[in-house]
Amino acid sequence: MNATGSIILFPLGVFLVATEPVRGPGAWFLLGTILFHVAYFITLSRAYVASDFSLVYPISRGLGSTVVPIIGILILHETVALAAAIGIALVILGIGIIHGIAQRGKPTLNPLTMLGSRGTQYALLTGIIIAIYSTWDKVGVTYVHPLLYMYSISLGVTLMLIPYQARVHGFRTVMDEWKNSLSPIVIGSLMVFSAYALVLIALTTSRVSYVAPTREVGLVFGLVLGWLVLKEKITKGRAIGSLSIVAGLILLGIAP
């Protein structure tokens, strides 16, 4: 998707480079976010291989959204209202419920228990990376136009993942996937680009402590799509946990 998006949107990239010069340390922020996103794609893909989409997605996105406000307070000196603090607690509770009931039949917030699953390990690592790149990008878009920032991520991730893809899958497998799934790849590439570009634009006008969690209202849609499209079983635990996460994210989104 990143490769396809980079090709389709190449004229936009050239136009932005010519009209929106990178300011100050913007180049370093671009390099950093590309590295973070490469790590994100690797850990997320491994999490999906090891566990169900409806388990990995809420944990990784929920944890990322929970850690972001903490980083925002400590590093960017943002303030978090009481409603946001309650929202953070609900997200953490939801993560524990999803993992505990789905894996062992009862809820748990025991970190050692949660780390017992390989899929959960990669999902938690992905969540931490999400929190890091979200905070990093909040500062980065002050030096680089959001659309140029997003295009740089797309192109940079493509170039840096080529050796990894060649070693793990081989070029023939990649080309076969491109050939057999061209339509969804093209559609997905444009959706991914548009979605995070909107997040980057939002970061230029609002606090990362609120923007990052608010974007995760898609968690409930992820749960439903995992059930309808991927035919995954949605247990009561996953449903309750996901709703707890969504409730927490809504509080984070509406907090002053």
C-alpha cells in the first residue's frame, strides 16, 4: 500500500517539495518518523500473524492512545482534564478485559499474564510505537507541511522495507500479491494516506493528547469488521473490553 500510494501520489510529492520547503530540523523529524513507522509495520504485521485482528487491533491502538497523553504531559507539557484521566483508566481496563476473557476466560490486568501471548506482546509493542510516533509527529508537522510529511512517510517506509520484504518473502511473492490484489491495495493506499494525513493536519491545531485517542473511535468498527469480514468470533469479553476502550476514547476526545 505504501509503495502504491507513493507511485500514485508522486506528482503531489514533487509539488509539495517545490512549494513547501522543509523548515529547521524538519528533515530529522522526517527520518525519525520513517524509522518509527517501519518498526510499526513490522511489529503490527507480526501481531496479526500471531493473533486475531479483533484482539490485536484494540490492544495496540488502545494502548497507543493511552500512552500518548502521558507523553504529552511529561514531554510537551500539555494538560489533561479529569474526564481525560478517567478515559485513560477505561482504556487500560478495556485492554485487560479483552485479553483476560478472550484468552483465559476471566479478566486480568496482571502484566505478566498479558505478556504470555506472542500476539499480545507484539500488539503491546506496536501500541508503544504508536505513542512514540504520534508525539514525534506532533512536533514534526510544525516544520513540515502535513501532506509532505505523510508522503515522506509513505515513500520512506517503502524504500526502507524493501530489504526486509526481499529477505522474508521474496520479490516474486510481493509481485504476485500486488498483481492478485491490485484493486484493494490501490483503494487501501489512498485510504491510509488520507486517514493519517487528516490526523497530521489535526495535530497542527490541537493537542496530541486528544487527537491521538480520538482517532481510535474506529476500534468499534474494527471489532465489527473482524466479525463480519474475517469471520472471527466476537466473545463477550472482546465486546465489553472494546466498548470500555471506546468509552474511554470518547471521554478523551471530548475532554477540555
